[in-house]
Amino acid sequence: MRKVKYAIIGAGTAGLSALSAIRNETDSFVMINGGPFGTTCARVGCMPSKALIQSANQFHKRKLFSEFGLKGADILSIDDEAILKRVRRLRDRFTGGVQSGTTDTLEDSQLIKGFAKFIGPNQLEVNGEIIEAERIIIATGSRPVLPGSWSISHDKLLTSDEIFELKALPKKVAVIGLGVIGLELGQALSRLGVEVIGFEMQKTLGGLSCPTVVDEAIKILSNEFPIHLGMAAELEETATGVKVKVDGLSVEVDVILASLGRRPNIDRLDLEAAGIKLNERGMPAFNVNTMQIQDLPIFIAGDVNGFRPILHEAAFEGKVAVLNAMAFPEVQAYQRKTSLGIAFSDPEIGFFGVNYQDLDLTETEVASFNLHQNNGRAIVMAEDQGVISLYADKQTKKLIGGELMMPRAEHLTHLLAWAVENEMTVLDLVKMPFYHPVLEEAIQSTINQLFKALYSKEMRGISAELTVMP
């Protein structure tokens, strides 16, 4: 048996975030990691997908050549082998960069390669060795969901963990699940010449929930590849591919790209051996502000807890977990940051703050602006499509959330999330400067709608420069 002060299970974003703090305090720790190194984001998530999307969007721009008086669209073609090689080259660069500054710098005794499981409240077993740790941080990440009812050969079934290993692109793909990952990859493949058909059980896509934005997103994206919403797909393997059936439609594709979300890697940890109670989903109860499980010296951070499975949240949770592990038994509740999500589709999708489904519409003012209405910058870019929907609390008049699908939404969503984080009122936002011609003017138009709705009875008490608005 080896005794240490800290054990970190998992070398992903959350685990590495915790590691950086622990190793500054003590050498009495171990990091245990089963499977690949390099974080989900760098290895199979954010970064390789963006590399593929970048190639797809560069190629897609040829379709706008004639709009701008340019020639040559007909001579452009793709080298899919070269595209996928670039994706892997960049992927390896990102994962190598992560490892070189973290796990590669650990002593052999500090890094254990293997899968850990609990055998007692403070005891772990890995590779036959028993580790007794005073405090434990669980950061084992997640893996793609695959329904147990699917019996499709491995070579005809892809997830985001495998697609970047392809040496050539398939001819015809069915994307099952059109959340953020499925939508991004589906559109990218379509733009690279793959025949794509999308299926989603919910009547939404890309993580959206506001009906105004959902409807516009469906209308825009359906122009690129057929999308079937609100139906569960049935799969049947054939000699040459996979047949997909939904409500009278039957189509055969070469491969399935399954994008049904990710499952926490928690099932093989044997948490109950540590005295941890699990719910019907096999998950432990934990405090989202302390990351502590029950009242134990065990903390859970990152994708494995399923709360906000995204890199910047995992990094934050890793810091909270390690601070409270260090301070145990005294733990501190940390305020969560404003929620923020982005889909790198085209147009981009952004959502922040309170989710539309969680709004009390009797207490919330909602304003929307469609880029078709009039935004000079979007028009000259030939990208005047999309919609913005913002929410403000009627009592406090603070901006509390919103969704947008528009060009450069990744940047505008950040600005709006910062406004929510700083508890800015609609009046505060009206006072902000807006240049012309910029995409931000579409945000300004939406804010002005909220202002007129929320301050109509107070207009006379507000300075003249604010009442004369564009």
C-alpha cells in the first residue's frame, strides 16, 4: 500500500487544473489515468473538429465568389486525405502541447497509467496496487453515448472519438443527433462534398431552446443538408452500409455518425465501495459550488459530473475541487460563472445565461431581431441571415440570457455573457457605444426593443440622449 495526501483520477482538463495547484504545495500525490492522454478537447473534441470545420468553410466560400464578382469557383476541389492529415497533425500538436507541460513532467512514481477503482472510503486499487489518499479528486471525463440496441459493425459506426482517424471521407453519412457536435460535424462534412442526412429526436438542434431561434436555425441549415427532427431513427445494417428508417423514410448510407451526447466515465470506479450513494442514473450527489460528494474528502470535477461538460467549466471545477480538497474539512462554496455555449456552425450559434426553457415568461421581457431586417455589415458580407433573442427580467431590468444564430456569434455571445456576469441592466447596455457599420448593431437593435418595453413608463425620467434612439 502506498499512502499519499492527494490522488487525482483522470488527466483531462479538470484533473490537470487540479494538478497544477497540488504540485505547488506538495510532492505527496499521484495522478492516475486510464486511456489516452491529452484532454478530450485537444484529442477528440474542440480542436480537431474546428480544424475540420475550418477546411470545410474555406472550401464553401467558393459558392459566394459570383456574389462578389470573383471567378474560379469551378476549378476548386478537395483532397480529403490531405484535409484529414492536417486535422490529425494539428490534433497531435495540441495534445502534445498539453502533455509536454503537464503529465510529461511528472516523476514515474507520480503518474500511474491504469484504471482506478475504490475499494474503501480512502483507498483506490489500480494495476493491483493499493493507493490510500487523504483527499481524492475524480476527473475521469466522458465518452460518446452509443445505444445498446444498436448492433452495427464497427467499420460502419463512427463517433466523434473515431471520425478524425479516417484516411478518406465517406460518400454518404447519416448523422444521428444534432446537438452542438453533430451539427458542427454534419455541416462540415456536407460542405466537403459528403452527402449528409441529419436526424434528431428533439425538435431542435445545436443546443437551442428559444422557438424563434430554433425555427430560424432549422430554416437556414436545412438548405445545406436534409434534417429530420422529432423522430427516433431505426438502424439496420446491410451488406453495403446501414439503412436508416424514420416515419416512412428509408435511406441507406455508408456509415453512421453517432452524436447522441457523452456519458460520464464513472461506472467503473465502484463508488459505492467508498460509501457513496448513487442515484438511478448511477451518479453521486454533489454540490455544484464546492464539487464535494456528500461530506467526504472526495471531489468530482469536469465532464464526469455531467453538470456543464465543456472545457472552460471543467477547468473552473478543477480549481474549485482542488481548493476545497486542500482546505478540507473546511470547504467553500464558489459562485458559478454565467453559463456560456457556442456551436461553430455557419452561421454560428451562441447561448448564455438563463435557458429559455427555464424562463418565467410572465416575469421576463423577450426581444428578437432578424438579420434580414437590416444590418448593413451583414448585407455587404452576404451573410444577412440569422436571429437574435435576448431576455431581461421585468423587475430588475437586468439582462439575464439569450440565444443567437448569426455571423461571429462566438464573439458577440461572449460580450453578452459578460454583461450578464456583471449584472448589467438594459439601461446600462443602451448607454454603451456602438460603431457603424458593425454586426454589433444587430445586438443594439435587440437591446433597444428591450429598453422600449421595459422603460416605457419611465422615459420622461431618463435623459434625452437615451430617449432619442435609432
